[in-house]
Amino acid sequence: MSALLDVVVLAAGQGKRMYSKMPKVLHRLAGKPLLGHVLDTARQLQPGKLVVVYGHGGKQVQEELLGSTDLTWAHQAEQLGTGHALAQALPHLQLLGLVA
């Protein structure tokens, strides 16, 4: 039986207001990247799929999470907003017939 829940984590933004060249999701808090905290929380939901939409600094983000075999990656080549980021994840989701 597959889970009825998929989780999409939007991690493609630049984080310009952080004034750092590092992708914002890789900044550390309590010894772990911010994205790691989000993923740990998402895993507690036991989703069918855990999709990470990446973009800015994508190679660095993927390398940081290299050992995470439960992740599905969706690339957002151009940062065109939140809706566009979510659209990049749609092909990976189990929409249970909600979208034709």
C-alpha cells in the first residue's frame, strides 16, 4: 500500500536577503543545514514521495544530501516563482487521478 501523501520541499531560491553566496537552504542551524531540518520533519509524515525542488546552487544542495536515498529531485532551471517551482514537482507526484 502506498502512502496517500507526497511532500514537496521548495529549495530552489537564491536567498538574496541573506547576503550570502551559499544557497539559503544550506545555511546551518544547530549543526545541520536548514533543508535537513525540513526533510527530517517531512519524513515523520511517512510520505509516499519526498520531492525536493532545487535550482540555485543545485549541485551543492544535492551533494550535501548525497546519502539521502529517499529523495526525488526536481530541477527548476529558472526561478520563476513559487507556482513554477511547484509545477516542476508535478511529474513526480502520485496525484491519485486528480490531474489528467
